[in-house]
Amino acid sequence: MTRLRNSIRAFARDESGALLAEALILLPMLIWGFIALVVYWDVFRTINVSQKAAYSISDLLSRQGVVNTQFVDGLSNVLQFLTPGVPDSRLRITSIEYNARDDRYELLFSRSPGGKVPAHTQTTIQTLRPRIPVLADLESVIIVETWVDYRPRFDTGVLNFTPGVSDQTFTQFIVTRPRNWRRICLEGAPACTS
């Protein structure tokens, strides 16, 4: 019995080959961790870039008085240039004015380049009230909405144990007041003639 006990103790104390076994266990986890860090960094980079692109477009629009359809449609190219490496991006630009007498927003124009997103209507802009700051009578704002798709380069899920990062769409909703004019109008829009 003591011989068996001594053999078990000797086996337990023997450390030859332990480094190789630890490396075989830890190396796949280290590789997965490195790839996961790269993927998560890319997610936050995409969110940051899409937010900066939306603010840039909003700032560009806030400096205009009257825009035409070619200018608005060209902003889609600006969005795609400012968000490189994304599979698809969509944009909707809406200009509204607050009417205090009727306590409602008046739609000046709403347009999505390429028709990728439905334009807002007089009814749908009323549902945006919680997302728009309080406006004075006849004050107007421009709303820039963007949708930027994200597809991860690597699947970081591990055998359904950890879900990993899936395909996502990052949205931005930017409200900006015009800088030099009372409102921003689309050339030929009937709401801007008065």
C-alpha cells in the first residue's frame, strides 16, 4: 500500500511536460482573445466614425440656406466616404419648423438619397417630439439620421458558449439649428415658399 501511495505522490510531483500542456490549453484562448479584441475595437471604431460622419453632414447642412436635390443626394457620397469599409449606409435629411399656435412641427422637407429610407411625412415627424429639443415659435432645425451597417470580420463566438459579435446597424439621430438662416429649405419645396 505504501508503494502505491509513494508512486501516486511521485506522479503528482512530476512536472515534466507541464509547460507544453499549459501552452496547448492557453494558446487557443490567447489567439481567440486577441481576435476578439480586434473585433470589439472595430465595433467601437465604426460607431465613432459613423457618429462623426453624421455630425459632419449635419454641420455642413446647418451652414446652407437653400439646398437642391443634387446637393442632398450628394451627401450620401459624403457619408460613404466618411465611413469606409462598411457594407451599406443610409441617410435621411429632414427640415422642420415649430408652429407654437398649433403646437406641432411643420415639415419643410424630408429626403433620403436614393430612396433607401422612407421620407418623413407631416404625421411621422410628430412622433419625433421626444427626440427633438424644445423649440421657440417658428424656430427650425435640421434632422440628420444615418444607418450604418456593420459586419464583423471574424466570428468571435465559441461553440454557442459566448455569442460573439453579430451583424448590426448603428443609427445616429442628429438635431442641429441653422447657423445663418431662419430655416433650411429644399429648392422648390412648397413649404418654404411662405
